Amino acid sequence: MKNLSKQPMKIPPEPEIWPSLTIVLPVRNEEIVLKKKLQNLEYQEYPIDKIELIVIDSNSSDSTLEILDQWNSSRKSKFTLSTIIMDEHLGKSAAINRILEENFESDAMVITDADALLAPNSLKRIGRWLSEEKIGAVCGSQQIIETESTEHFLNEKSYRSFYHDLRIGESSQSSTPIFEGSLAAYRNCLIEGKQIDSTYNADDSQLAILIHREGGRSIMDQELQFFESLPSSRQSAKSRRIRRASGLVHLFTRNSAKEFDSNFSTIFRNEAWAHLFMPFFVFFSVVSMLCHIIYSTYLLIFEINFDIYHIFLLLIDSLFFLCLLFGNQIQLGRILRSFLIAQYTLLLANTQMYLGKDYRYWNQDIESRISIIQDLE
């Protein structure tokens, strides 16, 4: 996948007739970032008669709807705006299902989060991809807004870089089953009349798989960028990672690779193995290393001779923990640390899934929403 990602798909040229887009903005208590997000959408260059905006509010209890009304009364853009208000908060997947009940006349639906700001010409890039009939869905790649190179930032950057290569490689070969829901577009004719499973929160990846099942390709475009700020604390970052991991764990336990064509089946099976089984093997490996170090210490204390295999394994143990210890100075160590954090998160997500933990509902990280505004200013 790393090799395939070096030769990504070539984007189609600008079409003579641009696809019509329905932009869907799910919100709940987004008073901090909503105005900036609406302005960001307003500044996108796209034919006005080809776009409409639908804001779906999941029972906000703050001033989200008031801010929306104020912006609507003062905006200069001429595209159509409509609002759907849900009576209760049921999670983002339920909100997407409510949207899927609508009969859109547009060619595609673009779903974007309130705390994700789109790069210039993002809509045009989406329109170019969707002008190609075989492309059924396209998602963007995250760019982190961070003014300082903190340990948290470096770990997240390494983690994202590693997995972006995977997604782009999968897209070049067939489709990627894992989407970035902060900015994703789906061809309406392939999802019309469909629903996703609202009992878990991987709405973006559920739609990507649905698109592939209906004959389209679901791809990631590394040049289709959106900007987000990292969670402000380690606890907030951990909560977000577990929530996302939980959605993917549910995704791979509720779908079978046998349902798909051979290329995508291989990709899906590998991803399922990586999310459902590899975390337990990694955990077993780390525990085995620690046990071996303890056993080796015991041999040293009692002056028992080592054989060559013990020395070799002890050298591997030492290199492993040295890479973790000096992760900020060594690129390999930073990747290894990010990988282990991801595996630990997946281990928790798998365990908590079997315990019946529900991650459909969450409270936004307020500080990260404040920081995205401050960093941009």
C-alpha cells in the first residue's frame, strides 16, 4: 500500500457541467465554531446554482440555531439553505439516516463536520472526482492545526501519515473501507433509499462500504484537505480515539469480506484483521517481552548462564524499549509509539464492545473548538 500510495489516482479535469451538491452539516451545540464553519463554506468557489446547504440539528441546547439564523440573514451567498431539527439527540448516524430519508435531486451529498474547515476549492475537487462515473465516494485527508510541535502533535502526525498511505494505496487498488467523515462526498444514486446502522457511529465508513457494494469506488484524496485542531488534553484525545476505534470495530464485526469482489475483499479482510485481532497479538507480544526481561533479570541475579537465544531476544527487547523511550528523537520510535497507542485504543474498543459500551453519544471537546478559532486568527 505504501508503494501504491506513491502513484495515486489521477484526478479528472474540470467538467463542462459541474455535479450538483447537497452539503449536509450535522450540528449539536456548535455555537463556538458554527459561524466560522458557515463562512468557510460560503467562501468555497463552486457554481451557486449547483449547491445547497442542509443543516441538521440534533437537539442543540445552546445558541447554535440563533447563530445560524443570524448568519443566514446577513450572508452574501445565494445558495439555498434549509434546516432540519431533530427532537432528540440520537447520535450522528441517526442524523445521517434522517438525511437519507430526503429525496435529493442533486448528484451527490457532501457531509462535513462543524469543527472541520475546508481548504480552498475543496468542493471543486469533489466535483471533479464525481464527474468520473466509476467514483461513488471520495473523502478528504486531515491536516492538523497546531502552532507548536508538541509530543501529542508529533505522535498524531506520525499516526495520520502512516494510515493515510494505507487509505490512498487501498483507493488506488480498489476502494478504502475507512473514510474521514469530517469531509466526505457520496453519489446520491448509489445511496438513495438506503439506511445505515445507527447503533454505532462509523457513519462515514458505513456509507463508503455501501457505495462499494452498489458498484462505485470509495477513495481518499490526499489533496482534498480539511483542517482540524487536536483535542486539548490527553483525556480528550483518548476519548476521541476510543470513540472512533469503537465505530470501526463494530464496522468490521458486522460486515463480512465474503460479500465483496476479490480486490476489496482482500483489503477488507486485512483491515478487519488489523482492527479485531492484531491488538490482542500486540498486547501478548509486549507482555511476553516484559516477562522475558523479568526472567533474564532472575537469571542474572542467580548467576545462571544465558544461552545465545536469550541474548538475542534481550537485544530485541532493549531496542524496542529504547525506541519507545527516545520516540521524540527517532522517527522509528515515534511511529512505534503511535502504533502502540493505536493498538491499545483498539484493544480497549474491542473489550468495551463486548461489554456493551455505547459510544454513539459524546460531549464535544470545547477547548479544541476554541483553539481552532484562535489558531486561525
